[in-house]
Amino acid sequence: MDRTISEAIRSIGVQDEQIRLFENQYRVPRGISYNSYLILDEKTALLDMVDASCCGEWEENLKAALAGRRLDYLVISHLEPDHSGSIKRLLELCPEVKLVGNAKTFSMLPQFLDVETEGRSVVVKEGDSLSLGTHRLTFYLALMVHWPEVMVSYESSEKILFSADAFGRFGTPDADEPWEDEARRYYVNIVGKYGAPVQTLLKKAAGLDIQTICPLHGPVLRHNLGHYLGLYDTWSSYRPEERGVLIACASIHGNTWKAAQELAEMLRGRGEENVALYSLAGEEPSQAVAEAFRYDRMIVAASSYDGGVFPCMQEFLQHLQSKMYQNRRVGIVENGSWGPTAARAMRQLLEGMKDITILEPVVTIKSTLSPESRQSLERLAEAILQ
Ligand code: FEO
């Protein structure tokens, strides 16, 4: 990994390849990076650290980058343990370091760590600056992006925004890997609930001349920044990113899945270019949740179960609700061999979301597609294309 951000700034973070589930729920097949940045000027400042599980490798990187110099400041942008898990070790290594955070940082810090902050805290507020020599960090609160103590730092001599979790991505820090899919999955599932605070941060960022974005996960962004800022504006406004249909399916024995596949073909046959078909059973739902936010329409297809809906569909819809899914057109397909109940349960969850239009007809399949239910599916395909 290229660790040079500039002559004076090093990336000393770690790629976690061992982690199976980020936040104990989101699969990360290519791992996740915990980014940590070191500014070497007349004074030295470290911006954030890594998860405790990766502390050893990060410590080696820190020692090599400092090359015997003393560390003056640790800027704590975000206290979540994937970034603050190594504070205790840092204080053993650099007992003279000053901790830079806002009032909320220092009120929350003792909840996580038994460390002495008396005499080593530098409490900053919105717009305060810290001079390191040529480099100067100015702090902007980014409350609820994604915790209440989050702040970002703008370094004015090199025009760099250290953006905390914002603009982060699952996977590696390799800038050659496609950014959008894993950044969308990260944003929607981790930060998605907090669209309004992200909008506030974007307004602050619009007032800065930014040439580089250094997030706490994924690659450093150096080119075409308008593209990334634009996607963050779309996602945090809950606007669809593009026209398309997600079909999310929860099937027990495969018959609902066959109907969902047939529905996908009906849509493609009628000219719908973007049809994403996902099976929810046996999967954690973060990818399907991200695709739901990506497209302007969705069809949910599920088996009935215990007087309600197959639990993986219930979980999927609850995730959508908690991430503030809204302003979309949605079709419903249920399957029930006797007394179908899935449509009612799905409708109830969808009606708890803002500006959801449920399309007619709601399709009921009894075990397998019949000529009548296939016709009903055709009518739903027509309705969602309008
Ligand atoms: Fe990467 Fe909200 O922690």
C-alpha cells in the first residue's frame, strides 16, 4: 500500500482481513481498512487510530513513520472502537501526547476507556484551529455522521478534508477498486439513518476548497471529488440514484423464488434495463438494502410464515425502515399455501415508512404460480413500469 499522502502526511492504517462481519452484522468479503493519518510538521499530529485487534501492525507503522520523533497530538474524529480501540496503547507509547476532541468526545471517552485525560485534553469547538507549523487543522462538528461526537478536520495548506466515516467504504484502501458499490452499501447501512446530518456536513464542505478527501475507511479520494460529493447528496436526500427495480425475495422452498425470477424476466422483456433480483434467505441483508436505496422501485416477494411473513423479509423491511427508506413505488407478492398472511405483514411494515406508494395488484400465489396468479404478476409488472 502506498502510505504517502504527501511529503508531510503518511497513511499508517491497517487492512483488517480477518474480520468476518463489520459491526458484527455486515459481511465484508474484502475486509475493511481502519485508516490513520500522521502529519509531520514542526508539531506532529495523528488523526485517528485502528481497531484494537489490529493494534500491533498499526504500532509498527506509527513507529516507522515517526522515526524517533515525538507525537504531539492525537485528533479523535470518532470514538467508535474501530478507530479508538488503540488509544490506551498509544498513551503507553507516547505518554506526552495531547488528545484533541470536542466536549462530547471527552464526555463519552470514559464510557469506553479507562484513561487519564486530565492535563492532556485539548477541547475544540466548531471552527477552532490547531497550528502544526505549515499545516493547520480546522475542526467542524459532524454530529451524527455517524455518532454524536464526530468531527472532521480540514487541513488548509494541502486542502485536505479528513472526513471521519463519511466517504468511507468496505474493502481495501486500493483506489483502483470500484468505489461506488461498497461505498453505497457502507453508507446506507452505517450512516443511512442520518441523512439530515450528512446534508449539514455537505453544506459545511461546500464552503471549503477541498482537493483530497481522507476517510477513515477505504481509499483516499483525490480526483473527480464532485462525483463522490454528488452521490453523498443523493443518498442523504433519500433520492433514488437511478431508475431500476429491486426484487427482494424471501422464499422457503423455492416456489416464491421461481415466481420472482419469472417476474424479473417479465420486466426485462418489457424493456426494464435495471432489474436486480436478490434472495434474502440465509443472507445478511445489507446488499439488498443498498440496492433498494439505489433504485426508484422495489418489489417484495415472500412466503407466509406463522401468521406473518418469512422472518428474513421482516428483517429486511425493518432494516429499510430504520434506514429511513422513503419516497419509492413498491409492489407486493405473497405466497401462502393456506390462509396467506405475508402481504398484510409486509404492507404493515411498508406503511410505517414515509411516502411509499404500494402498487396494485398485490399478487397472491398459492404454493406455485397458476394461470390466474401469473396473470396477476403480469399486471403488477405493467404497473411498476408506468
Ligand atoms: Fe468507522 Fe462509525 O466507525
